[in-house]
Amino acid sequence: MAVHNQVQLITYPDSLGGSLQTLKKVLDEHFHDIFKGGIHILPPFPSSGDRGFAPLTYFEIEPAFGSWEDIKAIGAKHDVLLDVMVNHISRQSAYFQDFLKQGRRSPYADLFLTLDKIWEDGQPVQADIDKMFLRRPLPYSTFTIEETGEEEKVWTTFGKTDPSEQIDLDVHSDQVKRLLTEIFENFRNNNVKIVRLDAVGYIIKKLGTSCFFVEPEIYGFLDWIKELADSLDIELLPEVHAHYSIQYKLAEHGFWIYDFILPYRILDTLVNKNAEALREYLITRPAKQFTMLDCHDGIPVKPDLDGLIDTKAARKLVDTCLERGSNLSLIVSDEHKDADGFDVHQIRCSYYSVLNSDDDAYLAARAIQFFAPGIPQVYYVGLLAGENDEEGVRRTGEGREINRQNFSVGEIEQALGKSAVQRLLALIRFRNEYDAFNGDFRVLESASHEVWLEWTKGELRCTLQLDLSTNRTVIDYVEADGTTVQFVV
């Protein structure tokens, strides 16, 4: 299958109305012509943490959200995108629970990375760990095996608890490959058309390396899983938060990639009223990308933009974001911080709030996103011009909750009355329907306080003109009969 070059929605299974069934109803009633590119449903599986990203199994849907029938029903009208956390599975999964009981005698033991698969004697060496890109202080957790009382150390890249809730899988194991094959076959049987490979950059653990995007070994796995996906008519989207050069390598290998640079570039352009860095970026970036402004995590900064941004200017922009209510996710390992100590991993906020809840600035940001080559994704909070959920952060102590609030059907209907939301829907319809977006893209010459972008296909042409001094955004486009029309965004 080919990915449709139209706008996609990103949503949790319960964030628009509380369930998958209500999500379908909301899509049918309010957004039937909006998300023609598909629906990315963030993990709807039974999970023990990280709002779905610590799945117990991929063969069931969390009953509180609905069932596979609901996924199938959404998939009848929309391309459904689901995640597979190829790097890990939940500590509460039946597989790991059996390992905790029987240890190496468990039929599932080979799914996991016990430390003797890394260090021959099973003893971790700090000098090796110091070279790794860490997401927690130590990359392993220690467990006691119920039947023997023995201790087992198992690799755990992620997790805020100790021991971690997310247990790494050994992608070299035939058992893991069988499990992934069964997961993909089940997806195909339930109308899933695109799979995001979440945390795929961490799957290869090799001594002497950062254990992040280890080349060439990672390509061996990616080639294997692409062959599997192709055989089932499923598209793949690897998710890698890393230096942009790694993304570009994935693009060279023919994979779709995420444009994790664009959200910061657009924010910087609108806050500082200068488009020079954005224009330069749009000229040089690969075209085969999924674009986004907001998501369930935050606006990427490090390591995604290392070498692209001046840390002094970045600090200034981050301070502006903090003044507007954002909070920050920071880099853990000292080795991956800048020499001057700059350590911002992500800026966590609603994109509408970080632009001061200014409708014109927000619509300008979306217009740039939609004109950048790629498949545009709109996160559900951004769809409804939602603001920072500071109460959610206070209640949970989790900074990412600032942009993860759930909306009832009543709140969705209320948000539809906002001017910003109606303007965004009109812009999405234009992006979905105007065929020049399937043609050729150009960045036009303009003053530093302006953004001029153009798409052409045959006689069709649309030109985006944004004046950063006022945030006024206008699209001039040519109708099929040759008439030129002006669309004020």
C-alpha cells in the first residue's frame, strides 16, 4: 500500500470521548472529511505504565478502550497506524512474569536480554556503560527469580521505576522474531495499515558503542522487519529521536522518517520573526517524512537538532517557552549535554499555548507544516487548540501531562466553536483536496520576515505567503479553470 498524502490525526484511544467506539463516532460526526491520511491511535493495548507504552500484549485491546472490532471499524474508513515498541515489553506481561517465576527454565527466557548476552560473565562494566546513551541511571534492572531465589539482571533501557516496568527484548532471538511476526499478522487481520516502530534506535546493544542506532547491525533488523511488513501490505515508520543525520540515513535506506526538526524550526521562526533558518532547512531536508508540531511527548531539541542550533539562541527560546507555561525534559547522560551545559531534550507544552494562544500565529505554524513536503500529522490537543494542562501536571507529577488531557464529547463540541479550530479545519480540507500537493515544491525568495512556499502540478499552483510581523497567512491558488483564488488562513 502507499501512504496517502493527506492529513493524519494522532490520538490516544480514550482522549476524544473516552473510548474507541466514541472516537469513531466523533470522527464520523465531526471530522468525516478531515483525517483522510489516517488515524494514529497511540497504544490501545493493556499496559502497566507510560500511558500505553509498556504493553502487556499486542493481541488484546485494553477492555476500557474497546476491542479489535472497534479498531477494525475505524480502519474501514481510515488508514489506522499503531505502535509496536520493538525495544521492550511490560514487566507485567505473561512472558516476563513466567521468567520471574522460572528464570532460565522459562520457555520465554530467550525473549529477554539477560546481562550474560552483553557481558560474558554477566557482570556489568561501568566503563562500557559510560559510553552508552542512557535514558535512566543504569541500563538494567535486577530481579529475584521466585523458584530459585537467584538474582537476574535484565536490560531495561527505559522506565522511571527501579526495577523498570519496561523490559527490553532481544531482537537477535528467534523467539522475538516469531512474536513480532505474529503481532504484524494480527495487525493485518484487523485493518492496521501503518506501524510505527517505537524506540527502534535502542534495539541493538553492543559493547564499545552508545547502544543507540548501532550501525550496521540496526539495518539488518530493519531490513528483516521491512520484508515482513511488505509481505503483509503494511507501511513502516521508524521512530528515532537522534541527531538529524541518523534520520537522513534512514531516509537514504528508503524508510519514512519523522521530521523532528520542523516543530522547533517553526516555533523559532514565529517567536523571533525570522525565517532564514527555516527556509534553509526546507530546501535541504528529505521529502519522505511525517511532519508534526505537537505530540504526546514534546518539541524535540537535543539530540535531534545538535549542530543545527546555537545553544545561546536556543536557551533564549526555551526561556520564552518557560514564560509561556512550558516545562522541560532534560538529557540524562553528561556526555550528550553541550559543552556549556545545555541539556534540553524536549520542550513540553501545547503548541497553541507556546504561541501565546494567538490564533494567527498558530494557524501560520500549521500552514507552514502543511506546506512542508511530507504527511502532516495533527495531535488531538492541537486539533482542538487545547491549552497547557497545568492541573494535569500538578495532579500526576508528570511533565508530559501538560499536553495529554482527555476531552469529553461535550468539550470536543465546545472546542469546535473556536475560531482557531474552524480555521484549522478549513486549512486541513484545503491540504487534503488540492492536488498540487502531489506535485513539485519550491521555497521562494523572500525577505527574512516572510515565508513564501509554493507547490505546482501541471496548471495547478498554490503559494503560501506569511508575513511574520503580523502573522497574516494567505494562500493564493489556481482553480482547475485557471481562476486565481485567495484563501486567508
